[in-house]
Amino acid sequence: MIATTSLEGVVTLAPRRFADSRGSFQETYNRDTLAGLGIDTVFVQDNQSWSREAGTVRGLHFQAPPQAQAKLVRVLVGEIFDVAVDIRAGSPTYGQWTGVTLSADNNMQLLIPSGFLHGFVTRVPECLVAYKCSDTYAPTCEGAVRFDDPDLGIDWGIPADQAVLSDKDAAAGPFADLDTPFTYEARP
């Protein structure tokens, strides 16, 4: 099942889960199934992050061309609030955000195309998040925006001063200073 969000191109996916007395099984990624849904993104790298504490914020990140990344995010253990922010110059939704709760229980995934900031906050301790990327990590192409930027107004569900951040995320700049490398292209 696929569902749109308020941002064009950012969609949620709900893979079918088959359960019986032993537990459950699900196919979490199938290129042909996604192509049948109109998603032709090719993924080349899998990442995984583990967060010890509830309130851990990872983001807001992007990777610029020529190694821009789309991501397909899911939660293996725990629960997160996952956020995408449109940073495509000329987009009718530039600077707007959408957020979705992803958890091991709800089985949802979030597809975030390139041209968007991405970040999440853990809702519970001991969260394990996995995501596919459409290009490999390139430190010279990475960028970030402050998670609590007032121009974005993202409701993370926690007070900003209680967020557990990396030094790098704590030093991220404001949205107003972002010189976006992305340009909006209307879809046919």
C-alpha cells in the first residue's frame, strides 16, 4: 500500500505483513513492486542507526548533487517521528515539512526523494532505524539545517533543549542561510 503526503514525492509505504503462531514475515523491499507503484529509485547503500535514548534527534540532513540521496526509511525496533522538508528551489511547497510516525509495530516506511531535508526523533529508548539510499555517502556533498529552526517550525514533540544531538547536528546552520543545490521540476 502507498499513500501520499502533503509534499509531492514523499510517500508512505506499508509492506504486507504475514503473521502466524511463529511470528511474522514481510518483504521490506522489492524493486519490481515499487516500480509497479511508479517508484523507480535504485538503491545502492543500506544504513542503520541505533539510538540509546528517547528524544535523540538525527537531522536535518541532505546530500547534494552529484551524489544526492533519496532514502527509504523504516524502523526495526522502537518508534520515531520521521520528517522531510522540501528544499527544492521554485517548489510550491519549498520550506514546508511533513512528518510520519514509523515504528516496528506499524510497519510503515517513508520514501524521501532527493531535494528534501531528512531527520527523525526517537520516541522511545533503544531505537533501531534502517534506511536505503540511492547514492553512496559523500562527505563533501553533505549538508544540514538546524532541527529546531524557527522558520521551519517543525513540531518534534519534545522541547528543543531536551533533544539529544550530535555535535555536528548541534552546529548546523539556519534554514535562512541554506543555499539549496536543488531545483523543483514539475512532474508530468
